[in-house]
Amino acid sequence: HLRTATRVLLRLGEFHAVSFPEFRRKAGLLPWESYLAAQRPIAFRVSCHKSRLYHSGAVAERLAGAIADRLGRSPVVQAFRDSHDPHPPQLIIARLVRDHCTISLDTSGTALFRRGYRQATAKAPLRETLAAALLMLSGWDRRSPLMDPFCGSGTIVIEAALLARNRAPGLSRRFAFMDWPDFEASLWRRLVDEARKQEIPEAPPILASDKHPGALRAARANADRAGVGEDIEFARRPVSAVQPPPEPGWVVSNLPYGIRTRSDADLRQVYVQFGRVLRERFPGWRVTVLAGKRHLLRCAGAPLQEHGWINNGGVRVLLAQGTVSR
Ligand SMILES: C[S@@+](CC[C@H](N)C(=O)[O-])C[C@H]1O[C@@H](n2cnc3c(N)ncnc32)[C@H](O)[C@@H]1O
């Protein structure tokens, strides 16, 4: 049920090393055979800070040597690209700080925000992990209505449905640890079965809208792939036309950034409308949003208050929250 991490690392070992022979000998004592399958290429990510071994490339070379010493065969070393590749090389992370080395193995493979359901995207999609974090941060109780009036490819509402249904986010994807020689497939199947038994059969009202037909098509297809298509009510409408259900709930949304095409005046108008709609039609609702720019957020006005900048896959976005007065 971990929804917000990008990857999970397993600490394989740590040791002190001030020379390459010492490093290679100590790294060679680690139980690599439990984790590295014969045909699986490996990749290194090495960082060195304030250490006598300061050349990360040379450290990676010695690490490959240590693995070869231990396994009796030379591993195939590749570059690690955080892509959609369903079979990335096994990532090994070595970190040297003041001559102390920690060696970790990536258990995830493809980054965890790639849950597998989002194949269609609209403009400026939000990482699945960040959408889940935003929902948790909003304080949504998972029982009251939830609405995203700028749903794009649907990431927030899909993550909301997964949360409300208590569905483990990685059930249908592969992880790097599944290729390890010590992986127990039967234990994994049991854990998956247990997770499925804990699912909740129904979700509260989850409402998604966007003014672009292409975004809605993408959102519906993604929600179906995630198995929550039935839990979300999709509607094509501009923010000026959204109507809340009678019972108050939460608005969680990723507002348009306008990185590409929109003129600033158009965007300001969207933010002004959003603020007005909230104040007129959503008394008592709690609101959490990400906005592209401070001056746009200010156009929305009350109740949104800034809570600082965060990073959405390389784009800085502003987090804002508030409760609409009754
Ligand atoms: C930043 S994107 C949302 C991305 C979404 N969170 C996702 O993960 O794909 C903003 C969305 O707002 C929509 N939008 C822009 N102006 C709008 C308006 N006036 N009314 C409703 N939707 C609008 C755009 O079509 C776009 O899909």
C-alpha cells in the first residue's frame, strides 16, 4: 500500500574503504548470488562525497569486478534509463560518504509512479505518486465526495478510487525483485491474494471533469485499465459549469499550467472562474490544488493559500489549500 515512493531500495551492505583493492575485496563478500540472475544486465549509480575513492566511474568498475569475483562470471553492465522499459537492468546503488560505502539494490525496476494503468495522457500529466501524495495531504476521509474539475488524464481521481477501495497500487505490475534468484513466487501470490481480500467493494462519489474531449477519453481509458472505471463519474464540461453533489467534500486538482499553448490572459480567466465557482457553489468544501504560477493562483483568491513549491517530474508547481467559507 505504499503509494508515494518512487523506488524502494534494499540495503545489501556497508563497509569502510580507502583503496580500490580494499573496496573490491569487501564488495566481493556481499551475497550477490541471491540477487543477480545469470542473464540479467546490471547498471550502477555511484556517488562519492568527501572520500578518498572519489571517482564514481572507477568505483563502478571495481564493483563490477567484485561481482565477477563473487559470481565467477562477468556481469553485463548497461546504462540505467528511467524509461517505460518493462525489463530495465538491475540497478545497484553505491554511495561513498567520508570513506564509508553503502551498497543498495533497487527492488522496483520501472519507477513506482508507473503503476501500469496510465497509457493515455493529456497535457501536463501528474505523476501517480504525486497525485496519491496530494490526496493524502488533502486530508480526504475516503468516504466523502471527491471532485477534480481539471481532471486531464484522470490521475487524481484514479488514485482516489484506488485509495477509497484500499487497492494496493502495484498489484498488476512487475518489480525488479521478481527476477531475483531467491524470489518466492508462491509467497508473492499469497501476499497479492491477501491484498485483494482487503479491498473495499464500493467507493464514495468521485467526480471528474475537463473541458477537453481528448483528456476525458484518456481519463476513461486509464480508469478502465486501473479497474476503477465504474467508480468515477466523468463529465465533459468547463470549470464554469461544474456543480457539486449536495454533501460537502474535497476538491483536489492540478490546475492548468499553460506551459505550452495558452495565453496568460486566458489562463488568468480560468483561475478567476475557478475561485468564483468555489465561493458560490462549494461552501464547506476543502480544497487542495497544484498551480503553475503564483500570480495565477492569486487570481483564484480565497480560500486558496500557498503552502510552498514542489517538483512534479522536473516542473516546479505551487501547492495551495483552504476551506471554502459557508
Ligand atoms: C494540468 S492539466 C491536469 C492534468 C491531470 N492532473 C493529469 O494527471 O493528467 C489541466 C487540465 O485542465 C483542463 N482545462 C483547462 N482549462 C479548463 C477549463 N476552463 N475548464 C475545465 N478544464 C480545463 C485541461 O484540458 C487540462 O486537461
